[in-house]
Amino acid sequence: PLHGRVRWALSPLNLLDLMALLPYVVDLALPDNPGGNKFRGGTAIGLVRLLRLFVLLRLERKFTAFARIHAVLRHKGEELLVTAFIALIMLVTSSSMVYYIEN
């Protein structure tokens, strides 16, 4: 029974769950420090907070919408890129016009 539990705990999806929950546990375990990093490894804790992005990967296995978004991006990526580029050009043009009109 112990070998099976260890094998289950070390499976990739369970390790992903652990990495997703680890930043919350670390935040709870460390005291508040509004004046800066007084303890060693304070910046490392900031980097550990990036692990919260793993929550999205954890959600991906539960929702099929992420697979649908991935399929849309794969099939229509070029059209979306062209649309974003046109929107960027329009944004720069309109903001430049507003700048020159106001000044």
C-alpha cells in the first residue's frame, strides 16, 4: 500500500498540483514584511510566486475550453496576428492624432 501511495503522489499531475499550491503555503508560512526583504531568499520567494501560473495548467486538465482555445489559435493564428497588427497601427495613429490635436 505504501509503494502505491508514493507512486500516486509522485505522478506528474499530482506534482503539478503541489507546485500550484506551494506559493500559497509559503505565503502563509512566512511573516509579513512590508519594509523589504529582511530574510535571506526573499527574492527567491518572489520567484516562487511565479509558480501560481501553474494553476492555469492545473485548470487546463479540468476544462475543455483551453483545448478549444488552443485549436483556434493553431488554425486561425495568422488571421489573429494580422488583426492585432491592424489594431496596433490604429491605436498608434489615433493616439498620435489626439496628441497633436491637444498640443
